[in-house]
Amino acid sequence: MTGWIVAPDAGRVEEVSCGHLDQAPDEEPPSAVRGCEECLAAGGTWVHLRKCLICGHVGCCDSSPGRHAWGHADTTDHALARSFEQGEAWAWCYQDSLFLLPEPA
């Protein structure tokens, strides 16, 4: 994956940009875990997973009891996370509240 763009939104009055896209490295960081790092350590469960595009941390989504992906973004200022679910190719900027899509090839 080469990069991300803000998803088009016909409901927006004006075009917006994400001020954090430059934080993501050219190569996505690897992840050694297959689940939410904090939930695995505590024996918890999750609904969906998110992967930090800055450091590779895997955390659970906002619908999960722990909301660990958001907590990671909040404590580290790592604003960008992608879906870590099979077959999904989208990301989210926690600081700008923007839905992101892969940059077209």
C-alpha cells in the first residue's frame, strides 16, 4: 500500500484534508500479533481490530469494550489506524475524524 486519501463525502459542504497523512511511513509497519494486544494480555474480547499505521500496534475498535485502538491513538498521538479485518481496506484519522481510503494506483 502506497498511501491514503480522505474519502469523498457528498454530504460535506467543503473539501477537507487530513493533517496527519504525512505521519504514515511509506511502508506499513509489521504486526506480530493477531488480536488486540491489551485484550490478549488481560484475557478480554473484542469486536473488530484496528492497526496503527505509525507503529503497527493492534487494538480493538470503538465498538469493543476496551476501545484500545482509540486509547493508543489518544496516548501516543498516532492519529492513523487501518482496519485489521480480512478483506477491508480503509483507515481512520482519530484526530481529524476522517474516513480514509487507499490511494489509487
